[in-house]
Amino acid sequence: MPLTPSQLSFFQENGYLVIPDYLSPTEITCLLTETHSLLDNFDLDTHPLTQFTTGDDSSQDKPHVGDDYFLTSGDKIRFFFEPDAVSSPDPITGRPTLHRPKQQAVNKIGHSLHSLSAPFERISLSERNADIARSLGFIDPRVLQSMVICKQPGIGGAVPPHRDSEFLYTSPPSAVGWWFALQDAGPGNATLGMFPGSHKGRAGGAVKRRFVRRQDGLGTEFVENEGAVLPRDMEEEEVPDAVPRPEDVQVLDIKAGSLVLIHGNVLHQSEKNTSDRSRFAYTFHVIEGADGWEYDERNWLQPPKNGEGFSKLYL
């Protein structure tokens, strides 16, 4: 069903919305079964052991991810490891190794589960998601960057405060995240931390930087955003230009099966998973594909080369 007026109002005011029981227990089990099958069956021997990091965490001396395995994953299913699960390169082979089973070392599986995995496709390209997109005002919504984020026990890495439109930039910004809890996510288990209302105002909610492919072709980097910084429907809003503060974060308690809608300009984060419980979640993003919105050619993720572009949500 479309969003109710009260749900839409909450999303517009806060920049996120939690919808409990969006997935049935059967759907959750199906997605978790598919996830574990993927983890069990990918070939570790031929894997480059790519670690996922944006290089945005000052606590880790890790560069921006940007090898070919990552940059060509937009229309594939690939596996990215937690930095803390990968050892230093072997002095003889020069190749790093995992110091835990591969199933417990993966940071995320991405980035086209919605088109290449039948269980995830059914959950993603559905009429009920299309109804939500209509409620949010999308004209031609396109689905991209679908992934399972694993948040492994004890090592699931922190995700510093960020805005999704920094990574999937359109001009003007249009991204919205669909985030499905496949397991309970609460305080102490690396759940989402939201900064309510931080999507508003040029001081607080503007997309000031972007995560892009380097112009020399060697990986990725953050650059200053020189284009539109707010969605079209927010350009005329008169809102206080409050800058989000660390103490403003709201730590969510999310039950398995819930859907969290995340505005592309809202600041959000997650802590390192120091618990003994994993926190699996499935997420994809939607951008506006209609005329008047441009998906930038420098974005790290580029459309499939088959000429059809990103997946249409309105079928």
C-alpha cells in the first residue's frame, strides 16, 4: 500500500521512516537462506580478497576501495570482506589470507542482487515498493546498488556519518534507500543511527561531497560537489540551517522484517558490531530516472552496458 499521510509526513520531517513487519517471516527466511547459500558457494580461491572501505574512517589506515572487482560489480553479485578479517600479505606468496571462515568474514554481498537473485528480485521489484515510490513522488524510479550488509559478530566495521546521495549522485539529488532488517538490529548490535531532520537546509542537509571514480582511472575518491546540493522539492523550503551534532544521533531499535526508508540527504551511521550477534540487512537504492535528473558519469557505480540502464521499478 502507499504511505499513509502520517508516514509521509514523518519521512519528510525526519528524513527516515521505519515500517514494521514489512517482510513476512517466510520472506525473511527465504532471503536469509539465499544469503547463506551465496556465502557458502562463492569461490574463495579465485577471489581478490577485496576489502570494503570508503577510506572515510580515521580509525583505519585503509585506502578507498577501487579495484576492478569493485568498480565492475554494478551488474554482478560479488563479495567484499571486512578489513579486520583479512591478514597482512603472506611474505612468500604476497597474497593476504582470511583468519576466519569466509562466511564470517564478508562485509557485504553486492551490487545487483535485485536483478540476478530471484528471491531478492521478488522483494525488490514489487508493486508495493512501486506504491511507496509513487507516494514519495518518483516519476521513473530506478533500482540500483542492491546488497546484503552482513555486520559480522565482533568485527562488523563502523560506517561513519554519511549521506547516500554522496555515493549515488543525481543532479538534483534524488536517492532514497530501502533498508530491510533480516535480523534484529538494536543498540549494541551495530544498528542504524539517524540524525533526524539532517536532510534539510544548505548548512545541514546539503550534498557537499561525492564518492567518485578517480579521473586517472586508479580507484575512487571523495571530491567537492559542484552541482545541485538539495532535491528539487527542497530548494524552496525555508528551514533553519542547523548543522547536525554528534549528540543528535538517534539509535534505532529495528525488528527483523522492518523496512527503513532513508532519504538520500539525511545523515546516518552505524557503529562497529562488538556483539556476538550478526546484523544482516538487505538494502537497495532508488534514484529518479526521468528527464530533468542526471545520473553523473563520475559516480563509482555506472549503469549496465546492455543499454537498458538501471532496473525500472514501475513495470
